[in-house]
Amino acid sequence: MSMMTVTAPRVEAATGTRLVEVVVPVHNEQRVLAESVRRLHSYLARTFPYGFRITIADNASTDGTWGIAAELERELPCVRAVRLDRKGRGRALRKVWSESDADVVSYMDVDLSTDLDAFFPLVAPLLSGHSDLAIGSRLSRSSNVTRGPKRELISRAYNLLLRSLMGARFSDAQCGFKAARTQVAQALLPVVEDQEWFFDTELLLLAESRGLRIHEVPVDWVDTGGWSFVVLSRTDFVPWLPWVVLGLTAVAVPGLLAGASGRKPGGGQVGTGMIEYLKSHQGGATWLVAVDSAQSASSIILSTGEAVIAMGGFTGSDPAMTVAELEEYVSGGQLKYILIGGGDGPRGTDSSVTEWVKANGTLVDASDYGGTDSGGQSLYRLG
């Protein structure tokens, strides 16, 4: 993926020990950007009890949006700007969320259609650990929504389609007001395919299929007229017809989504026997295990909540682990196990790392963890 980013140094929030990152994706929004970001910043500075960072993610704007974003970065504390050279809300969220060091990542539409008083109820269950993701819902009985009949009809029809054909249990997939624990978001992102409008839907369906807890917040919402669903073309929608046809089957069958994108079907699946073995043998190590597969790392993080090293990285911009770093982690007792052989990360793992592991590690017999299939991967004990 080709993209250019311009970022400020890490901005520290002024208050609180926890950090929440709020992403505002924009494309040609010079008319409303400055007013909306100043309003959001003022609201959070006055009312939000934790640290915050507002990130303006400019999706290849061709008007004055980027200049305004850069000026806001200079003007307001805890605001930064990131520029991508391709359009797509999902692409912007993937970029910022995958690199975030916040405790919780979130996003909201630049028009601030959703009442900001819902923001703390949105992120509070994530900061407490009660939930994994949170979404604003305009379709809850206690929501107060003002919008035209066409938009209301299409929104309800779309969400009804998700529930009836895909088995979705969440009520509103497309409200531009969502958040997730950063660890969870970064584990899910490697297996999310879409970069644009359907990013939210795919993320939520994948989260539900993995048993993650999705918290819903009724919101007050006012249509500002900036919505563009009705102008989606047939070519925009046709690639997503398989989601409608396959629906719940695609999410429920392990590896089907990964296989559809050219990855090895079933690759990255880690058995429960191996996971239990790793947890019982972790001791005082910082990381439960290191893996050369982003999909394996995601699977383990989501099922255990433990820290896992993805040696090839989760995104194309992540640095791959070196032999020197691996030796340091092992000698310092920070890492005791490594899983190799299923490398499907963005750039895979350096062959020298694999060679070092085979030369210095001890292969764990599959019978030690119940002979559970690990998708052709091999577990090594280090140190």
C-alpha cells in the first residue's frame, strides 16, 4: 500500500494516566474541520477524566483540508495530523489504530452528528476491561435520532440484512462513533480485508465470531447532510455481494476469510491445547510466545489477553524482529517460547531468525500439549 504520512512527535495528554486516541477521518472537509475539531478538543479538555489525543486522518483530500489539519496540530495541544495518499475510512483507521500506543482507540465522524455526551459512556467499559469494543447505536429504543426517511429506511434495512443473513447481534454497524481496546483492535486488523466503507461491518462481524464483547451505547444523533451511502455505485457494492450471500458462513468457518484473500486456509490457527501449555509454562516471561504469523498472534491475543510478539509485524510499517533482539529477549528471560512455520505476516520473518531458533531452541513434542494441530507450525522452547 502506498501512503505518505506526516506526523508530529507523540503528544502527551494533559490529564489522566490512561490514554484514549480519537481518530477523525476526513476527505475534503475544509468547511467543517476546524470548527469540529476545536469543539471536540474543548469538550474533551473540559469534561473527559482521562488523557486524550485527537488524530486528524486526512484521506487524500484535494481541497484545503490538509492545511487546516496541520494548522490545528500546531494550535491545539493533544492534536496531531496524519496524511494518507489514498481514500478510505478503513484505510485511515487501520493506519492510525495499528500504530497507536493509547489504551483505547476510537473514531467519530467529522460532522460530530453524535452527541459528545455519549463519548465517555462509549469508552468507559473498555478502560475498565468490561468490554472489548463499543459502538454508538442510533437504533436503540432510547436513542434520539433526527434524520430523513430515506436514510432511516436504508440504515434499518442494512442492519436488518446483517442480522438476518449474517447472524449479527449488534444493532447499528455504520454509526460513525466506535471504540476498541487497542490490544483487541491491533489483533483484529490483520484479518480485516476492507479499507473503505465496509471496514466497520467486517471488524464487528469478526469480533463477534471470536466471542468478543461488544458494548452498545444509545446515542442522540442529528443528520447533518454529509452522508454518502445513497451515491454508492454498483461497482462499489458488487465486490461485497459474497459477504451478503455467504454471510454468517464466511465468518463461522475458520480460515475461509483468510483463504479468500490468498492466505493459506487455516493458517495461523492455534489450538487450545497449545495455548494452555504456553500459559502454564510462561513463568515470569514478559511475552507468552513469539510467532512469525500475524494471524497466529491475533488469535492468541484475542483468546488469552496475553502479550504476544508478531515477529514479522502486524502492518507493513512494523519492523521485523532481528536475531540480536531475539537473543536479548531470551537471555533476559522475557521470552521462553517461539512458534514458527506459519509466517503470513506482512513481510514474514527473517530466515536467520528461523535458523537461530532451530539451532538454539528445543522442539516441543506435540504430545506435550495434547497433540493439538497448530496449522503446520512448530513450537520451540528457548533458553
